[in-house]
Amino acid sequence: MRIIIDAMGGDNAPVEIVKGTLAAATKRPDVEMVLVGREEAVRAAMGQQTPANVTVVNATEVIEICDDPATAFKKKKDSSITVGLNMLKTGEGDAFVSAGSTGALLSAATLVVKRIKGIRRAAMCPVIPTAAGQAVLIDCGANAECTVEYLVQFAYLGSFYASHVLGIKNPRVGLLNIGAEPSKGDSLRLATWPVLQAAGERGEINFIGNIEAKEAIKGGCDVIVADGYSGNIMLKTIEGVGSYLGGEVKKLFLQSAKTKIAGLLVQSGLKAFKAQLDPDRVGGTAFLGISKPVIKAHGSSGAYAIENAIYQAVRVAESAIIAEIEANVDKMKVEITQS
């Protein structure tokens, strides 16, 4: 297993990227890791640490946040993203991890590595915490405007990810909507529901119908299907509420001597709750629909997040999910007129 890591992507590159890679390399000596970036800067961040399973590939350019995401990888052919994805394409690695520009990474992955034949759009599928454990949210921002076929394919992709990578047996698939009834929602949701219902009746996915955001957070399904616009709003709301609750609980336990003592008594429980809401614990978001595993870490990722993104890349590469998608693409075709 060989994981390629963009050493120059994100707000904390290359130092935190290198730290996270070295931590992962120590814990997973069976996995080769390749840091792609400006070699001098990468080696300076490594210091005296030179694990046998970590190598460095020089890439002289960096795609900046101000660069046009649609064309940056073409203009900067020696950027860490372009070099790394070309390595993935030619079989020099099994997965690619980057905390760089989401738009540039998605564009480059689509045009360099390519989508799986028959998949209309690649989708981002973060794993979010729920009362029942966790769920896959697909899409969360890659495709703001969708067709029925996009959403149907997202349902299959998310189901395969939940079963193959997360180990959820027969994952429940819900269509994010403003109500549970089939008659609820806009024209896109109204047209998508019967197609997903038919797929469920054929036994291809475990479609449970429409689901409201509040029920999804309670653990009402394992895969939340959404267009990138509403999915991104849901994701950012979850992140914001989690941050708000964490701050309020901390203030509550610091109010007096009594509350401080109470805080000490429930400290282990609070730590577990905080960990559940910590996006760094997952590390990254897979781009589903790309022909090889590509993992997008958050732009502000520190070493811990990068380390976990690498572990996620290993799981995706080992899961055989791409072969499963390829074998089922024909089932995802939607032969209806899109309006």
C-alpha cells in the first residue's frame, strides 16, 4: 500500500502535513508514504526523522487559494497537486491525500485521474456524527446544482461507502428533504423520490424515503443524500452547533466552585462527546466517483487531522469500493427527461 500526500496543500503546510505523515508512518510501518512538494521545505520540516517508509518527491509549484481552481493544475504543471495526481493516475500510489484547494483538487482529480465511466459527477461524502454513531452525507459542496440522476448516483455511492468503508450492514439511505412524506419538497426531490423508491424495491439500495435534517442527526439513516448546496448548509450547521455547544458547556462548568467540581466528575464523558464532534478525528472527505481514491482534508488541518486522513485513504484503498461502483454503474442510469 502506497499513499501519496500533498505536502504543500492547506493553511499549515508543510510543517503540519509532514508531522501528520510521520505520525502515521510510525504507526503504520506497513504503508509506504510519499510526500510531494518543495523538497527543501519538506525535508526541513522532517528534521532528523527519516522513516524507511517515507519518501519525498520534489514539486516546485504550489496552487494557492487565489488561483483559479478550474485551471490552476494545468497552469502549474509542477504543483504538488498535479504531480501527486499524475503519480496516482500512473499507478505510483494507491490513494492521494490533500488539504489544498477543494476546487482545484476536484477539477484536477476529474480531469487527470478521471471519473469512473458512467458516473456523472464526483461527490464529497464527509462522515458526520449522529445519535446512532455516524452517517455519510453526500454531497456536501461539490455539486451545488443537481439533476435526478446525480442524486440517484449519490445514493448508490454513499451506500457503497457506508458498507465497504464504514462497515455498516445494509445502510439505510434517506433523501434530505423538508418533510418525510413523498409529496414534500421541490421539483428535484419530487422527481428523485420515485426513482430511489424503485431502486429500493429492486433491492439495490435500502431506501427509507425522505428524511429531515433533525431526524438524520438523531440517527434516522446511514446515508444522507443531498445536492451540494443543501448538503453544505447542513454540514456547516452541524459544525457551528457543535462548536457553540462545546463553548457553552465549558462556560457552564466554569461558573463556580460547585460547577467546576461537577465538571471534573463528568470530565471523561465530556471528552468523549467532544471527540465525537471533532472533524479532525475523521481527517478528510473522500471524492466518490473518481476512478482512484482521492481524500480531501480540511484546509486548516493540523497534524492529527492529516494523520487520520491518511488512515482513511488506506481504508478506502483497501475497501474495493471502486470495483463495486464500476460493477453497478449500469444500475444507476436514470432514463427520464430532466427538466
